[in-house]
Amino acid sequence: MADRDFSPSDAHFDDEAVAEPDAHVADAGDAPEASDGAAEEIDRLQDRLLRLTAEYDNYRRRSLTDREEAVRQGRRAVLIPILDVYDDLTRSLDAAQRAAQQDSGSPSFDALSQGIELVFQKFSDALQRVGVTPIEAVGKPFDEHEHEAMMQQPAPEGTESGTVLAEIQPGYRLGDRVLRHARVIVAE
């Protein structure tokens, strides 16, 4: 088939449509009502989208907070029993140092004492790396958030009432939270 040239006689125009372009638009008189409904639907959907977005953001924050709290509780559950072992090791080191002062000269005892000291230092460093720090107690004012009063004694001269006189069991923090309260003796 050969290419034909287009001629104006081939075109079919609707003279009425060309003469009255607004006639077809006038039939869409219901468009404002339809657009009002569409606008309401758009507003409703945008509102729903905003609410769902806010709900999702809250869910993410809550999930993150819950996960962080679960990690804290897990650490706490592991560290509390370990602190008792740490306290025993501390007492062993103190006893070894006192014994070394009273009876020096035994090379095997000195080696044992040094070994206990090295283990104690490693243990202390490990606790510090995971965020465990001791609570200062002796000489400080009693703080119910950090200390647990086990008994009271008359205040020595020059010591204010409510001051921690001695520590029965050390307390520890994990980050900014108390892991275990320090058990203390408080001045009356």
C-alpha cells in the first residue's frame, strides 16, 4: 500500500462541537459535587495516613525502649549473682594481704596472693567495661536510693546523724541505675 498524503477533505469535523465548545462542558455540572466528595475522601485518607504514621512512630519508639529495657534486665539478671562472687574474691584478697603482712617469707603464699590480686584486677576491669561501678557509701549521707540501712550506731564525735559509718556489703550501679544497694551502718 502506498503512502497517501493527508488532505483536509479527509478530516471529519463536528461543526457543532467546534461552534459551541461549552456545550459539552455544561453537561459536567455535577462535577463540583463529585469533587467535594473526592476532596472529603482525600482529607479522610490523609488524616488516616497521618494517624497511622504517628502510630507506627510510637510503635517503633516503644519497641526500641522495650528492647533496651529487656537488655538491661538481662544484664541485671546475670550480674547480680556475679557480684556475690566478686565480693567473695574481694574478701579473699583482703585476707591474703593481711596474712602476707603477718607472715611474710613463704614464696608459695606470696605467689598465691599475687595470683588472687591479678584475678581480682581482671574481674574489676571486666565489670567496669560492662558499665558496673561501685557505689560510694562510707562517709556519705545516707541515700535510700543507693543505700540499705542494716543498723544504726551512735554517731562518733564530729559525725553528723545520717552519715554512713560502715559498709557491710558494697553496692553497685549498672550505668545510671542501682544494680544492688549498698548495705550500710548509719549514724544515729
